[in-house]
Amino acid sequence: MEKNDLCDRLFEFAVRVIELLKTLPNTPENRTVRTQLSKSACSSGANYEESQSGSSKADFTNKVRISLREMRESNFWLRIIKRIEKDVDKSELDYLIKESSELKNILGSIVQKTR
């Protein structure tokens, strides 16, 4: 996978998460989930983008590690939504959960290879 392909996937993931979050009912609980998930989904892509211009191998690895951690968090919040929200686009939610798992695996593999 080309680095640009991964940048594109992370960007698309963040956009689709934001679009999904717009459809959630405006409850106090969902406001928490919306804030946390939008931050982690966007942060994963932003940190990976930043890793592409890292000043050293250690800097690159650190940014990818942060990206991985944020993607794990995104997967967690998506699973929370799946459990608590009944009126949500199930196919989009299932896609995002699957995509976050795949992105976790890719980012984890990059971290492993840089050791």
C-alpha cells in the first residue's frame, strides 16, 4: 500500500465518521461520544499525515503510534454507537467499524516494521 493511499483512507474515514455523527440524536450521552469520536478519527489521519514529514525515524514512528492509538479509540467509540443507537445507518456503521479495524492492523504493521 502506498503511503498516499493510506493518507487517503484515513482522510475518507474521518469524513465518513463526521457524516455519521451528524445523524446521531442530540442527547448528552451522544454529545460525549460525538466529541470523542470526531477527535480520535480526525487525529488518527492528522498524525499519520504529520508522520510523512517526520524529522527522524523516531519522530515518524511516534506519530504513527499516536495514529494507531487514536484509531483504536475510534473503533471503541464506533462499537459504543452500535450498542446504544438503534436509529443509525447500520451498513455505514458496520463499514466504519470494519474500516477502523483494518486501519488499526495497517498502522500496527507499520509500527512493528519500524522497530
